[in-house]
Amino acid sequence: MMKTRLRALAAALTVMAVAAPAFAADQVNLYSARKENLILPLLDKFSEETGIEVNMVTGGASELIARIRAEGRNTPADLLLTTDAGRLHVAQELGLLQPLNSDVIEEAVPEHVRGRDNNWIGLSQRSRVIVYSKERVDPAQLSTYEDLADPKWKGKICVRSSDNIYNQSLLASMIAHDGSEQAEAWAEGIVANMARTPQGNDRAQVTAVAAGECDVALVNNYYVGAMTHSSKDDEREAITKIGVFYPNQDGRGAHMNVSGIGLTKYSRNKDNAVKLVEFLVSDEAQTWYAETNHEYPVRAGVPVSETVGAWGYPFKQDDLPMATLGENNAEAVRIFDRAGWK
């Protein structure tokens, strides 16, 4: 079996040294902003089935995008994988991507989960859900994202900072649905209702609700799934004290985002890159995503994990084109700044 190699490339290496393996016929080079354990098993499986070796470089999304831009035509990267549609949009706007033309991909991935001109596609979906205290909140009190700006939630909301791309994409979706003026009023309402200054990651928001620091929080659903099966006693204990609520079920549906991938403009292993993406949207890979990462498959007919199903599935999902999240990102950031959302 040809196992996938994870290449930790030091920043000191020259561009030519990094690019050297990019021309072999039996490999593909992936720059990934996704944690190694959340993608490496799939890459190993792909290598086992095809004989194509995957060389992976991991890092932050912005860092990897800047790297591809700096490397230019000499980049070894064939594919860029990130955890938000907004970051993929940035790469597309910088001219770093080219269309992923494949009948297999187009058949598997709905149009609204693809970028403009198929410059990138979603591999898995996640929802920005409301987690609430089972002790202090009746889920009948919950309804929409917009309702969280109501004064009845004053001092009861925990949320991440405004520089978090997940919050930026949520606000970008609200700009598309409600307009900039209402989106800004919402951001101001959330600031007024915060129980504390924005801090921590999504797991920290769940923990804060469980600890009584706030009553509700906005988090990506897969963090709840990960904490449910965590090796840490305190995280599993926190999950027993919170519930998961999908907002806007009587309207547009719950906000969705993606982990997605794009084909780089100067890919030297294009055919192998397309084969890898086709594998990642196959039933086999999509089932692994669902069971392991507690995300929602982009491919129809693939079941969700038992953990996710227990929260209520299927639910109404916002089918706003994912490209819109990136297109409205700059306005979302400006609104957050004006609203005082730190």
C-alpha cells in the first residue's frame, strides 16, 4: 500500500526545493488548512486505491493563500483546501484558482455549494447553530438568528470575536437576506446582549453555556459533535448540559458553510488533482466525513452521523450560494467594526 506522506516543509526552504516533486506523474500536492487528523485518513485511502501519492502541507488558510500567491507559477500546490467559503473566495479573487471541470463533481455537488464558475467546491457542510442551556432556556423561546438581538437576551449571549471567519460568513449571509442596514442593527443588538467580551473558540462558547456564564451561544455544529465524543471529561460533561437548535426553520433555514477545495491556477498535476476531488465527493469519502467529523455531506443520499441525527435531521438549510459569503465578507467586517463587536 502506498501511504500518504505528510511533508512538513520548513519556511526556510527555497521555492525551487519545494516545487521539485511537483512534476511526478504519480502524485498530487495539497495545501490544507484543515487539521491533519480530519483529512489524512481519506488521503491515505485515496493513495491506496489509486497509487497516487498525496503530499500535504498544512497551515492557516491565510498563510497558505499568501504562500501560493508568493510562489506564483513555481508553486507546487495543485489544490487548496480551507474550512470556509470566504477564504476560498479570497483565493479566487486573487486569481489563484482555475475551474474544476468534472461531470462527476458537478453531479455530486449541488450548484449552490460551488464557487462561481466552479473555481472551488464544498466537500462537507456545517451549520452555525444556537446552543442553549437545558436548565435555563426553553427551546420554545428560540426562533431565528435575528431574534437573538432582542433585548430579552441581554446579558445572556456568548460568541466569538468578529475576526472569526465563521461569524463573518454568518453576517455575510444576513446581509444577503436582510440587507446591510438590518444586518448592522442585528450586530449592534448582539453586542448589547453579550454576557462577556468575545473570547475563545467554539468549544469555549459551549463550555461557557454549560458553566452558566451565558444562556445561549453561536457555534458550528461539528464542535458539538467533537465534544460529545471527546477524550476530555469536562467537554463530555458540558455537552450533557446544552441543547442544539437550528434557527430560521420557518424562513430561509439555518446558515450553512463549507469545508471546500480549489484547483490552483498553476497546477502541474491537474488530472491527479481532479481525481482526488472526485474521490472526496464519493459516497465512501462523504460517509467518512459524516461519521468522523459530524459534518453534513454535500452529496445527496449520504446519511449523517448518529450524533448529528439526534439533534433533528433533516432540517431546513439555507441554500444561499456559498460564493455570496465571500462576496459580502468585506461589508460584514465593516459592519462588525461599526457595531463595536470586538
